[in-house]
Amino acid sequence: MYTLPSKLKLFSIIIMVLGLVGIAYGFLTAPKTIEDVKKIMAEQEAHHGEGHVVETHDQEHTANFVDVARGEEGYSEAAMKHATDLKPEGHGAASHEEHVLHQLQTRPWSATFVGAFFFLMIALGVLVFYAIQYVSQAGWSPVLYRIMEGITAYLLPGSIIVFLIVVFAGTHFFPWQNEELVAHDKILQVKSGYLNFPFFVIRAVIYLLGWNLYRYYSRKNSLAQAETNNYGPYRKNFKASVLFLIFFIVTEATMSWDWFMSMTPHWYSTLFAWYIFASMFVSAITVLALTTIHLKSRGLIPFVSDKHLHDLAKFMFAFSIFWTYLWFGQFMLIWYANIPEEVTYFIIRIQEYKVLFFGMLILNFVFPILVLMNSDYKRVPWFVVIAAVFILVGHYIDIFLLVMPSTVGHNWSFGIPEIAALLFFMGLFIFVVGTGLGKVSLRPKNDPFIKESENYHF
């Protein structure tokens, strides 16, 4: 039975504490008034020169205003006019300072949400992978069931934290929650039947209940199967997994619309839900592979062979390509069509986040291709670890780019709030998953495919 190593446990607690302190620091030091913003802008002007500040101001109002729309006009015709005319009536220095104040106050919220969702999507993605194994009646993977169940232990605390963030973030994330904005925006008025706060919260509660109930029920049946001589619990898990995957297909799509796309409520993409799923799935399988390597290095899962690792690495390789296909499909078609309400989403990401935007393509596609192309390398733990590091860093950046341009615009940086959130949720993830892995034996028993899995050959 696995026991979380004392050093790793201490490490997780230390980075949780440091992360929590850093998150608090981010909220406490965010500017509170227009005067604070003026001081910040004056310091920037003194440091970079007036020309740089004016240039940044212009870039924001050409690229960011239509995309993020945190001013009074939102995504109205005036906002579209503002994208081509830098000095429309009613947008002077005071309006710009209010806009900057809102974005700087939003930054700690966004940094926390990026870290929280990144680790939540890993647990949720592993749960989906787990359900797929049951539905497909896969013969290779039952030896990994306890590992998957340990990772999904994070789902409950992780989903509760994300729920609290999206509910209390309010207009920091979601401009459609600004009643004054909606009153002057016909498009948001049309969407108000779906984008309204009560229905938004109800949907979020449904997501959390559905995901966590399946995790609880499937784990219960999986443990019950180890104590019985019939396949009743397995059949229950099969049926539950079918229902869960149907539920997940719907809720993952609406979740991506609710928590990400509605940050820029005039923008839409029919590939968006698939894009987030691809990032979620490849990150989850990558963490599953890393956890398997960790446990195998400690001699705790001798029944897991390099062939199982090879298959996990194949999934990492395949879904890295799948993610790239969706990235290209969404980006290139929107860019080529050049429809204003679509292409504005990418303008700010290219102008203000260029290194991250194209850098994540290298991390998420080029490096996995180079490291995992050779079939033999997929059996070598160190090669898989190297590829895993690239993939996880790349997909953290991916989530970062889903949130930051839509909420803080050009007023972004990677500093204490972002590092602190990453540390806190990494520590929480390690602690919860390590504890979850240690509750029962890592060797599943009495599964109908367990012998095939232990003697897996290809």
C-alpha cells in the first residue's frame, strides 16, 4: 500500500502555505482607487517613457477593448467603432483609468482561477479516461484503476474551489453580469435567457454534483468488486460510466461556454468545447503517466509493465496532435474568415501575448512529436517525463491564455499572484492525490479483465 513520502508531504504543505500567502498578497496589494492607478501609470511612464505608455494605450484600445469590453459600452456598436477610431466620444483619460483599475483588480482573481482550473481539469480528465475504460471494456488498463481513482480524489476539493471562484468573481470575469452594460447591449439582452446569474449558478451546481457523484459511485463499486466473487459491481460501473459520459459530453460543453467563452460574450467558436476537452484530456493522461512512473519507481506496482507506460505515452502523443489539430482549426479558419466578432479574440493574444501564444504551440506539439515519435522512447520513463514536463507547462499556458487576455488584457504579468496560485494548487493536488492513493491496495482484484491486463502484450 502506498504512503505519501514524508518529504513529499512536507513539500506539498510548504508550497500550499507559501501559495496561500502569495494569493492573499495579490488581493491585498491590488489597486483600490483611481489614484492608485494614476501612481502606477506615472511610474510606468517614468520608467519606460511617455511614448511607450501611449503606444500601449493605443494597442489596448484597438485590440483589447473589443475583446474584453470592460467599459460602459461593452460589445456595442460604439465598441466596434472604438476598435477603428482611437478617440471616440466619451473615452478620455478617466475612462481609461477606470478600465485599468478594473483589470488590475481582476488580476489576482484570474491568476487564482487559472491555477485552480488547471488542476481541476487534470482530475476531471482522468475521471473521463477512467469511464472510457469501463465503457470500452478495455483489457489493458484495469491495473491502472486504483491510480486513476487516487488522482480523481482531487475532484471534490478542486471543483468546490473553482465553483466558489466563478460564482464570486462576478463582473471581474463576466461582463454579462453587469446590469448597466446589458441594458445598453442588444446582443447580451438576447443571450440573457442563458447568461443570467441564477441559471449560471444552477448549471455550475449540476456540473459539480454530476461529476462528483459519478466519482463517488464508481469508486464505491470498484472497491466492492474487490470483495465479491461476482461481477455485479462491475456491471453497475459499466452502466454508470455510460450515463456519465453522456452527461459529461453535455456539461463539458456548457461548462466551457459558461466559465471561459462568456468572459468575452460576443465571441463564439463551435470548436471551443472540443478545444478545452483536448487540453484537459492530454494533461490528465500525462499526469496519470507521471504518477504511474513515480509509483513504479518505488516498486509499488510490479504488475504494471513498460507496455502500459508505452500505451499511456501513445495517448499523450496522439492527443497532443489532436489538440494541435483543434488549435489550428479554430485559429486559422477564424483568422482567414476575418469576421470582426470572431477575429478580435485572437488579436490581443497575438499582439500582447505573442511569445506565449506561439510558444505553447511548440511546447504542446513540436516537443511531444520530437520526444515521443520513436516507439521505443515511449517505454523509457525519462523520455516520458521530459515530454510530460513540456506538455503540462504548455497546457498551463493554454489555460492562462484562455483567461488572462479576456480579463486583464494587456495589464498582465507573471508574478507573485500567478506563481502563488500555481504553488498552492500544486501542493493541494499532491497532498490530496497522495492521500487518496494510500487508502487501499494499488492492485485491483476480481475485475473481469484483470488477468488480461496483468499479462498485457502487444
